[in-house]
Amino acid sequence: MWTTLLLIVVSLALGFAGWLLFLWAVKSDQYDDVERPKHRMLDDDEDA
Amino acid sequence: MALCAHCLLEVPEESAIRETIDGKESVFCCPGCRAIHGLLRSEGLTGFYARRHGWTPGPPETARVPLDAFDGAVRTSGRQAEADLLISGIRCASCVWLIERYLGKRPGVLSTRVNFATGRARVSWDPSETGVGDVVLAIRALGYTPYPPEALHVGDALRRETSDLLLRFGTAAFLSMQVMLFTAGLYAGYFQGIDARYAHLFRWLCFLLSTPVVFYSGAPFLLGALRGARHGAFGMDALVFLGAFSAYGYSTASLFLGGEVYFDTSTMILTLILLGRYIEAGAKARAAEGISRLVRLAPVVARKVVQGGGTIDVPVASLSPGDLVEVVPGERMPVDGNVVEGGSEADEALLSGESAPVPKTAGDPVVAGSRNGTGRLLVRVARTGGDTVLSRIVQAVEEAQARKAPIQRLADRVVRFFVPAILLVAAGTVLSVLHRGSLPHAALMAGISVLVIACPCALGLATPLAVLVGTTSAQARGILVRGGDVLEQAAGVRCVLFDKTGTLTLGRPRLTDVEGIGIGREDALRLAASLESSSEHAIGRAIAEAVPAARRLTVHGFRAHPGEGIEGEIDGVRYLLGRPELLERFGVPVDGEASRAYSAHSAALRTAVLLSDGSRPLAVLATEDALRPEAAGAVSLLRGTGTAVAMLTGDDPGVAARVAVEVGIGEIRARVTPEGKREEVRRARERFGPVLVVGDGVNDAPALAEADVGIAMGRGTGLAIHSAGATLMTEDLLRIPAFLALSRATMRVIRQNLFWAFSYNLAAIPLAVAGKLHPIAAAAFMAGSSLLVVGNSLRLRKGGR
């Protein structure tokens, strides 16, 4: 019984962690602009 | 001629501003550019010049919005203030880089994030150190123009809605996956046996996991259903609400009273429908934003010339026809008017779709929103504000979009009668069970079970899922569809109206004939191509491209004669290239063979130009705007399905008739104004039924918006794309009949889906009312009918490619 319970808890925890990550992504406007990030990698920070 | 170190525009020697920087002389076209260059140097941001590749920022725009207009945009919370600004002039990723870096270095600025796609910036700062005015001035100092964001309130609301739907959908998706996991365990347990403790635990877990889905993710449906109920109207929201909430309610009751649970049903239906709504809302938000951005193209402040010669800044709204305004290089025209003094060129791409600058000298008309090039102009105001060409077109688009009756979706029509009927049956069941002497809670359960059975996912999913799959598979075929209603409308289209230039034709001329008179064909072509190599005109480019750059000769003293042609010197000989009028003006007689060849080309509706060495005509060159190779095929495919096809064009009837014959279109309307095209759409609708319009220019925008379905060409102007319901990304006209076939297939699938969902109801409801339906059979029924709908909808992905 306890192994099953443990697995349930683990799966819930993983799902919850994924959900928190998603919430964070939406709240920090990660989905607002899908155009700019792909150009950002081309910037080199010579002065940073 | 030197190039301005900041904006890369050519600077005439006499007006150049010179400055020695790091031992090297730099040239600037105006004080604005010099100031920006100095700013970037002092901030160590000259990396900007290294990272732009052949991109020219143009001289700084000088339109000004009063600083206090930005106060409303500021949100203050504690020690942090924040504002969203719209920034015009952002054209590439380096602009974003520059603004983010520069603002980041301002004292008190905490963070800057510029959205490249929408041109919006979110800046936050410490109010004790700086203010919104400083931020605005800093952005202006870089040569970009910030605007307060309220101009965009429509797009804003839609964007908020999109982000809200995304949160609700994401939450529902994560939780549904977990619910499915335990439900699978419960189903397996049903057949293989399961320890009662586990079954109990799983049910409770399902309950806990699905509660947020129903009450948080499902809240919009609950509110929508309540709103509808208040008006006595039942729509999709009510159906989804009944389906999801009754399954949830029934399962929750079973949890305490004993019985099967259907939590998975309620979470899955909400998740799938939220996904469809999210995608649709995103597309709508982008479209709305595009239109309101266009309106803002014209500046709100103009420099009015006052008596005595000076200028003062006044709001454009206060100008009246007859006033004189000054337009400096790089500025957008604030009004429609006529040039009184000065010479420059204007980028009128927003009206014509043609990006080549149009020369402007005294007497020429200019339109609000077009961008002034390198010269200073004095313009006599003819029309302002709502009367300008730009705002008339935008108004026509908005009017047509607002007036178009929202399509009554097939499913909505069905649901309107279905939902009240089900509610009646459920209420009847409760009463009859009570009448037979059962306990109230048993009667209530019987009533809810009728609701659960009668409002399965299948019915709720029937339309959204088919539309979702139809939309994405249209996209895979190169057609970007803005919403599901476009597909439904397209299925009923009876008449297709094509624009000519840029739609049926390629929209760019091609050199077709070269005839030498007295000199060889090759020599004539080489001379003409060399002369045209620095020309910006579409026909000039067509001629220049006919000869590789390496084989062209050096041209001195190039001069353009707007509307007539060009002149230039090669190896000491002065050549003229242009219309017969140009040659005659320079005293070259156009007669004999030259005159005959020219008229022959004109009669064949090709655009011809003459080459001359200043004494006699040397050659005749003809260009033609070629038809898209697949145009005729697309037209005949459309006619094959019984759809009427006609052509609308602003061009003259002769050219239109020839194109029509070549592509096989019988009906043409030539010399039609933008508003006239809209009128033609209405007339066609009366004659044939729903109308599809295909176009590319701003002049097509009113027709595209008025049409039941508008399809814009992918390389068309922004306004055309935003006015249309769909965009043809690949510019392949054959996709249009394919798209119509796809929308008809989508509607067919929706009808099939509805049919199956109803057959299921017809079979199951009597059993549920009689209380004879076994819980696991009910679950199988529900899952089975949903799978059927999902599978049937997925069929749309195949075929027709």
C-alpha cells in the first residue's frame, strides 16, 4: 500500500511542479512575444 | 555624396554636418542623427551600428505626443512604477536591443522589456528617482517615438482575454492529465477488481484534482451560461456548462452516496474547448492590434507655419484646410494635402503596397500617414483627421467588420432548442421518480444522471474540435485562418471576386521585349539596364534585373524625371530612357519604327519605354505584369464546383479585359474605387449568395472586410491582411479552391459529429430516464461517442493536400 501511495504522491508532486512552472511562465509574459527571443540569442554582450 | 553615419541616408554636400570622431570625420544628415550618434558613443552602445546588417533606421521621426498624455499609462505600486508604451520605429531586433540597453542604463529604471512582435515596451522604475517623462524623453533621444497605449484599448482587452484563457487552459490540461491517470486505474479496476480502499482513494483524488478545473477553468462557461439564461437564450456555453458541471455534480454526489464517478468527462471537455478558444482569441487579438496600429500612423502633432515664417507645434485636430504645415525629413505626413514648396520623395507603401519612394515636388498630392524621405516639404492642408484617405479606408474596414452579422453557428442553432428540452426532461424525471415515492436525493440523482447522459462531451466537442482541426490543417496548407467562423462561412461561398494587380498577376512587371533601332538588341538592353540600375521604379527595376550587375556600365549624372523616365551619362553620351513625352521634351522626334513599335506594345497593353541618345530613338523596351501561372487553373477549378468567378480592379477596362480572357473570367468590373469594390461585393451577394474576395492592397481592404470571407495575399499590405478573415501565405491561388473544399469538408464533419452525438442521446436518454442505464455502460457510451467525434474530426487532417 505504501509504495502505491508514494508513487501517487510523487506523480502529484511532479504534476504540481509542472503546473507551477507553467504559471510562472505565463505570469512572466513568456508567451507574450514568441518573436523576439529567437533573435535574442544572436545578440552578443560585448559590453555586459 | 556621403552617407549619414547614423541613418545611412545620402547627404548632399551643402547640408552635411561634419564632426571629427576618434580622428575620423563622420557626416550626419541632420542634428537629430548627430545627437543620437553622440548619445550611443557616450553610452558605449556603438555595437548597434555593428549589429545592423544593411538596415537603415531613417532619420529620427519628429512627431511629438505631449508628455502629460503618458501620465495615464503609469501604474504605481509601492516603490515601483510601471508603464506600457507603444514605440514606433522598431524595425529589427537591434532596435529592441538598443532600447533595452539604453533604458537599462538610465538611473532609477528597474527593468525594460520590449516586445518585438507588437512594438510595446513595459518599463518599470523607481518613482523616487525618475518618472515617465524621463523614460519617454530617453526613448525619443534614441530616435524612436513612444505613444501612450490607450490607442490600443481594443487589442488590449483581447490580449488580456488571451492570457487569461491560456492560464485556464494550462491549468485544466495539467489537472486533467492527473485525473485521467487515476480514472484509468478505476476503469481497469472495474474489470480486474480493485481494492475498495484504492477505489475510494482514487475517487477522492479525482474529485480534488477536478474541482479547480471545473470552478476555475470552467468559470467562463458558467458565467456565459448564466448571462445567456438571463436572456432566455442557450448557447454553446450553456451546453458545455451543463455537460461538464452535471458530470462533476453527479460524480461528487456519488462520492458520498455511492456510485460511479465521471470526473474525467468534465475535465476533458473543458480542456479541449478551452484550447480551441485560446487559439481563436490569440488570432483575434493580433488582428485587432494590427488595425489600430495603422490608424496611429498619422502623427497627432504638426508643425504649422505661422505668419512671419516661423512654425509652431499644434495638434493635427486644430488644423483646417488651407493651413500650411512643414514636414521635415523622416516625418510622417500629418494630413492629406498638396506640396507647396520643397522636393522630396514619400514612402506610400501603406496605400499602394509599392515600397518604392514616390517623388514629390510642388503641386503633388501627399497622403496622411505616408513617410517623408530626405527633403523638407511645405504642405497646404486639404483634409485632416477623419477625412483623410487613410482614415476613410480604415473606417470602411471597421464599419464593414462591425456591421457583418455574427454568424449563427450551426451548433448554436441546434443547442438553442436542445438545452431547454433536456432541462425539461431532467425536471420531469425528478418529478416522476418523486411521484413513485422515492427519497428526494434519489430523485435528484436520477435527474442529474439524465443531464450527464444527455449532454455528453460529444455534443459540446462536435463543432469546436472539427473547427480546430480544420483551421490547423488549413494552416498546414498555407492558409492562415483567423477563426472558426471563417471556415463555416467559406463552406457556403457561391461567388469568388478576384482583385487583379498583385492577386491574379504577380504585381511586378517583367521585361518581355527589346527592339533595337539601328543598334543591336544586346547593346540596347545593356545600356537601358545600366541606366535603370539606380532607379527605384518598378519598371526600372524590371529592366535593370534583366542584365547582371557585373555587366552593367557606369552611369554618371543620373537624374529621374518623375512620371516620365530617367536620364544619365554613359561614356560621355547623354541617354534618355522613358515615355515618348520625355524624348519629345528633349527635342527627340518619336516617329517611324519607334512610334510604330511603341503603339504596338501599348495596344497589347504592355508598358513600353524608349531609349534615346538625345538625337534619335535607339530602342523600345516593353514590360508586362505577368499573370500568376496557376491563376487560370484556380479559376477553372472554382468554376468546376459551380462557383461564380468575377474580377474587380481599379485598372482601366482594356487591361482588365485581356487579363480576364487569359484566366477565363467572364465578368469584370474595371475602374472601381475602394468604396466601389465594397458596393460590388454587396451586389454580388444579392445575385449569387455568400461572397469570397481575394485581394492584396489597401484599396481592397473595404471589400475584404465586407465579404463573407476575405482572403489576403501573404505579401499584401498590412491593412489588407488585417481586414481579411484568412491569409494566403504561399500566394498559390490553387490553394483557394482547396481551402473551399476543406471548409466544406469541415462543415460535413461537423454535421456528422452532431448526428452521432444526437443518435447517442436518442438511444441513451430513454434508458437514463427509466433508470435502466448501467453506470459503466454510461461511461463507455460517453467515452465512445467522444472518441468517435475526435476521430471523425481528425480525418480533416488528411487529403486535399
